[in-house]
Amino acid sequence: MQKDTKKMYQHGTLALLVPGLYDGTQSIGELLKHGDYGIGTAQGLGGEMIVFDGVAYLVLNTGEVQVLTDDVLTPFATVHFNDENSATQTVSELDFKQLTQKILAQHAYQNIFFAVTLRGKFKYMKTRAVAKQAKPYPPLVAVADKQSVFEANETTGTVVGYYAPQLFEGMAVAGFHLHYLDDKHEMGGHILDFTIQEAKLSLQPFSSVEQHFPIEDPTFMQTDFELDGLSKQIRQAES
């Protein structure tokens, strides 16, 4: 099968996590048929997933990193096939905010989805991971209030994530949503902040997006999503 590097694939939506729809509805094995790089979570919102080089890793709230087997389920994940021919540039001495500003200043990508891959050395990395939830599931903002936060100095690893246009808030996090895993598989998670020492930056713009819905999940099909305040709740949970 030819790998389409111009397409992003997403199972579920970020909005379904907001009221607490954390049951897994697609297997990792099926997800990886649609991409070899990406981010997401696992059954019960059980950690922060990062996919690269065709392997799915999960950073738990304990800090432990697991390799996910094909039978593990996910409620929400985004993947793409990495374009090895994407142009790269070396970046250094930038924090998270400065890097995102630099990217959007250099590229007219504000109205499209694109992937971000960053490999290298970081003077500082701050991440978080949430604990696996049990039913009845609490809403996302309540889970985020109890997240574990990790910090590391002088760490080397890989950042993978996406930019989503403001128009698609709810389908995804509008703006940048990035995850990290160090080379030793000892530290990672959803990125809150970092300072780059020196790293290779690769951007991969997408001309199409495949949105896959969990139509066999009765909870998703019957949920009446509250649109009022959705963006505020996403921002609160993701920060």
C-alpha cells in the first residue's frame, strides 16, 4: 500500500474527551495502518501517547513509558506517514512559544493542519501525563487538575505533534499540540514548555484530513455535546 504523506488521519475528536468519553474505540494495530508518527491517548485516558518510527509509546502518570501492543484501544489519536523528504532546519536557543512564533512567521500555514517533528537536545523540558480513569469517568478538566508534571534538564529526544487551525477547535486543539519522549524512554508526555539547545525541525503540511468517527460506540452516538464553553474547557485541560 502506498503511503500518503499528504494526509493526516484522526480517530475520534478532542471534543469527545471533554465530557469524559474515554473508552477506547480503535485498536493501536488499526491506528498504525494509517500512520507511523502521531500522538494520542489510551483506554481510560491512561496516559500520553507518542508514535514515531512506527512504534506507539505511552507515558504514564507515574513517569513510566510503555510500548503499546496492537490490541490496546484508544479513544482519540492522530497519525500520519512521515515524509522522509521533508525539508529540515536546525533551530537553537528557542523556548516553546518562540519556536511556534518562528514557524508561523516563516510559513503561511495558519489555515492548514501540519505535523511538527523535532529531534535533538533540550536544555529544559516540562511535560505532563494524566492518570488512567475509572468509570464513571470525570470530565476532562477534572482529570487535568490532577495531572502529573515532569521536568528534565539536558535531555535528548523526539517531539511529535500537530498544528490545527482555529477553525477546527474541538476536532483538535487549535494551535500546537506536541508530545515528547526522550531517547532513553525515561521521560516524556504532553509538552507544557521547553528550551531547545539544538534540534532538527521538520514540518509536514497536509492537503487532506481523514476524520474517523467511533460510530459503533453507542455512548458517542447518543451524547449531546455542549458547544458553549467547549473551547474554554479544552484550553483549561490542555494548559
